Amino acid sequence: MIGRNDPCWCSSGKKWKKCHYPRLDPNSSNNNLKQKYEKQFQIILKTEREIEGIRKSGHLAAKILTETCKMAKAGVTTQELNDFAHKLHEEAGAIPATLGYGSPPFTRSICTSLNDVICHGIPDQTVLKDGDVLNIDVTCILNGYYGDCSRMVAIGKIDPDKQLVMDVSYECLMRSIAILKPNILLSEIGDVIEDYATEKNCSVVHQFVAHGVGIDFHEAPQIPHFRNNLQIPLAPGMTFTIEPMINAGAPEGYIDPNDKWTARTRDGKASGQWEHTLLITQDGHEILTPWKR
């Protein structure tokens, strides 16, 4: 890990903070900063026009997510949730980003991750029942821009482990969002999340991370939810997700060898996840997917 007072990696003999540290210079133009971040980090700092497009897509994603979560009750199948969300996309003139995405192509319009599924659960004929916890993940493409969010739903009365991961994953998300502003280092997001999860005797999944989003589904940078060495200062115009995956037991998961998508906890214990798309503003942040718990 390179610190601000360490020798710069370029062998100039200067401290990193006096050399290649990507400082946010208030006297530099937005265009210069945009070029700097693309060159150094492959991060796209969005224009006002792009931000407005991402905002509209994010608001739509949050609306579809909220309505789909209302439908998640005992006796409903995850396929019915998928079909309902797909219809809402169509009515809004949007495209579900997951449908046909990846290799092998994802076959549904949303992800539904049930109980011990960490992420990327595929909707099917599974019937929701009392005691289940479910993560529903919606990503919209509206007029070419992406909005990505997810939240948890409890079906009836749930056991303490499931309640724990629901609550801790939500608190991890909100605590990490609270620190967001220009010049905060990317690594500080993971510090906040892992500190709180560990305090509550939960584990943080390392196999999956958050990501830049907006112009594409997955952009730079990758954003780990655990302690890391990513010394990238946040900058105005960055748009990305935070989506901590928190387990009641061990942090490790495995991917279903048949569908190549569904990720389950290694020990079969519950997992929880909540997600927002965020924008870094000149003096703080904006939640672009404003669902409410």
C-alpha cells in the first residue's frame, strides 16, 4: 500500500502527494480532471448531461424495485416477480440490463437471491414461503443509461441469522454512503463496511465487488467491500454502486456449476445485500436510486 508520504512510484524522489497523487485541484478545469481520471484509473467522470440520464434510469430502477418488492409475499414465485418487473420495464420504455447479459447469458430480467444465495439468483418456479429472505436486484437501461439497485425482503417471520444479515448489510451500505465526498479514498468504503460487519459478528464476501456504472453496466473502478489498498480519491462526476454482501457465517461462496450464475454461501448460512447507485458531487454525494427501506 502506497501512502501519501511514501516515495512516488515513478522514482522521481518526491513524495507521492507531491508527485503523481491525483489531487482534486479546484483551479483545474473539469475537462482536465476527467482526462486525468480516464488516463490514470480508466474511470469515466460523467458530464451533467450523462448524470441526468443516469439519474432518470436510477429513479426508474428504484421505482421498479420498490413495486416488485411489494409483490414479494408467501405463495408468489420468483418467476412471477421477474415477469412483473419485466412488464414495468417495457411500460417505461426501458430494457432490463441483466437479460441476455454475460456468458452464459443471464436468462431473466432481474436477480432474485433467496436465503443462502449471495447474489445472481435466477428467477424460477420457486415459491416464496414464510421464513425466507430475498434480495431483488434491478438494473435498468433507459435511453442508453444504467441504474442499478437492490434491496431485501423478509417473507413472514424470519430467524435471527436472517434478520442479522438483513440489518447489518443495510447498515453497512448506509454507513459507507455517509462518508462519500470528493477526496475520500476508495479504500475507506471497505474499511467502514468491514469494521461494522466484524463488530456484529458477520463476514464480508470478497468474491464479488461493487463497480462503476452509468454509461455501461460495469465500469471502472471495482469497489471492494472489505479492507483494501485502493488509493483512488473520489472525484465529482464518479458514478458507482455500493452493494455489500454480508454473510451470517463464513465469507466464502461458490457458484452453481449448472447455471454458472447463482452464488451460494459455502456453509449454507444466510446472506444479505442492499445496493444503491451513487454520484459524487462537488461537496458530497447523491443517491441516484432513491428506494426506501
